[in-house]
Amino acid sequence: MPDEKSFLSCAWCDYLAKAIKDYHEFSAQITPMEAKDFALYHNACKAALGHIAMIQKLMPAKEKGMTEPDLFDLLEQARKATNDTDEDDSFD
């Protein structure tokens, strides 16, 4: 039976992969143009990225050869999806 650390590492990797996949699917939707709907979409993107960042913090130390997505690239994708290049990187 695998040790607990490797089991947790695999479990967190699965959660991270799912969260990133779900974020990509959500952010690929057409961006709403009405202010209220745009704000909801934008906040959902920020919440998803915050969720991804939290999973990464909870993961055990990286093993050799493991790669992780660059959060700044994900933020840039979110900016492009929302056409908002002036947004800061805070998760308020």
C-alpha cells in the first residue's frame, strides 16, 4: 500500500487538475457584457483561481519532475477572457 504522503500528493494532484480543467471550461464561455453579469463572471473567475492557489498551498512538497501551472498565466487568461487588462492580482 502506498505511503500516506504519496497518496495525499496524488489526491491533491487530481483535485488540482480538475479545478484547472473546470476553470478553463468556465472561462472559455462568452463573457457577459451587462455590468451585473460581467461582475458575477469576473468574481467567479477570481474565486476559481483562488481555489487553485489554495489547493497548491495544501499540496505536499513537490516531488522531482512534478510541474505546476503558472498562476500568472492563468490570471492573464482570465484577464483576456474578461477583456480587463487593468485588474490587479488580488483575490478580494
